[in-house]
Amino acid sequence: MIRIVVLGTSASMPSKDRTPSCFAVKYDGVFLFDCCEGVQKQMMKHGVSFAQVKCVFLSHLHADHFLGLPGLVQSMNFSGRKEPLYVFGPAGTQKLFETVFAAKELRPHFTLRAFDVGESDKPVFDSRLFSVKAFEVEHSCTALGYSLEEKPFRKFDLEKANAHCVPRSRFSEIQAKNSLKIKNEKTGRTKTVKLDQITFVKPGKKIVYSGDTRPCKNLLKEAQDADLIIHDACFSQEHQQMAVDKKHSTAGEAAEIAKNAGAKKLLITHFSNRYDDITPLLREAQSVFPETTAAEEGMAIMV
């Protein structure tokens, strides 16, 4: 299963109770979506290893979303990191971090590669288990959302395996060979059993991260049938005009996206510091889309 750990939930700047938005996906490594200031402390506090971070996906280049990267790199330096680190973000990302890490005092002791990415049908990252695709969203600067899609995988149907006399002890063998010769102990006859006779293909999970955005058609399209949408909910409907002016979403608007996309679950985040209590935002979203949870730092979600 895919584990998502909430590292930060606030908008623009930290408060005494909240850290700017950041999420860690733990699945064959650690993958950060945005990189809040003090991120390595949040990771240590909430059980996420910064030694295992493989990629950082930045939604945009407002400071609250990337200020943690220089500090994270310094912690990696002190820990003796040798593995490369890949950073993806909108236009300007490569130049920004080439400039930042040109300073001798900040220079990584390992390979760090930053990439400018934009909307494309091709994934910006592709592994054996999942891929990550970027898409444009509507904010006050060039901004991206990301869709993480797990690849379909085969699962064994135990009833069919038993019917074909394939024991669990030989599952790995038939996976490697795609077929097995099985001898019937009663009749003495041998038959060939194919992998697809005793397995089925299970669709992978889909997680969509909105970054900072107004509700937009592009986000709605990419979020179709998502298992989880992590969505900007900076304001309540009471401050809807402020959301429009600042190019953010209200909690109710985030819920409308989840509802119209046919998503299974919604996680709202990026809360304005004007709200000491986010319960009203949660209720606002749940009135539209009941399967809504408000992000809290340290919260872990299994998908």
C-alpha cells in the first residue's frame, strides 16, 4: 500500500501550530510533494527518513513551497548521502537551484538534478511501481498539480490456484516463468498451468495533488476517479472572494472538485493562518463531499 505522511498544512508562512504545506509519499522510497521550511525536522518528528528521499515535486516557486530544500540538502550532506536527488518543478526550477546551490556553503556533496517540467502526456517520473505526471493548474504564478498513478499488478486467486493444484510455495516460480508444469499426484498426469489462469490484474491506485490552485477544468480532468485528492482549501466560503483574488480554493470548492471527479476520498490542506480552528472548513467540505478529511501534521494515510 501507498503511505502518505502529512508534514505541513499551512498557507504562506508557518504559525506556532502549523508548518507550510508538504507531503511525503512512502512507496519504494520517499517522494516529497512540496518542500516546506524545516522539512527535515518534520520528517524526523513524523517517522520519515530523509535518507530515503528520491525525488521532490514542487508545485510552484512561491517560497513556502521550496524553502526547505536547501536545509534538507545540508542534512543529507552531513549524513554522507551519495545517492542522486531529483527535483521537478515548473519553469524556473532548474535556474533557481543552480543559483542557490552554486554557493560553496550550500553545495550538495552528491548529484542533485533539477528539471523544469510542464504539462505532458508523458510522466515526469516513472518507476517499476508507479509514475508521476504533471499538469497545469490556475494560481497567481506558473503552477503544477501532480498525479501519482500506481501501475496495475497481478494478484493470485487462491481458489483458482487450489483448483489447478498450484501451491503457494510455487507462486514466485510461476510469476518468473509465466507457466508451470504441475503433476497430478492421483492420476500421475502432468499439465501446464499459465499465470493468467490463476491470477487477475488489479488496477493501481491514483493520488492527485492539486498544489495551490483555483478550481479548474484541468484539475477536474486529471482527478477523475482518483482514490485520493489532496487539495488546496485555503479559505472558507465566507472568504470566497479572497480565494478568487489570491488564486486559491475554498474548502467547499475543493469538495466540489472531488465530488465531480468521482473521487473516493478528499484530503483538504493549505489552510490560511486566519483560521485557528479548521473545523468549519472541514464541515463545509463534508457538506458537499462526506469522504473529506482535514490534513493534520503527522497524520498517515494508507491508499
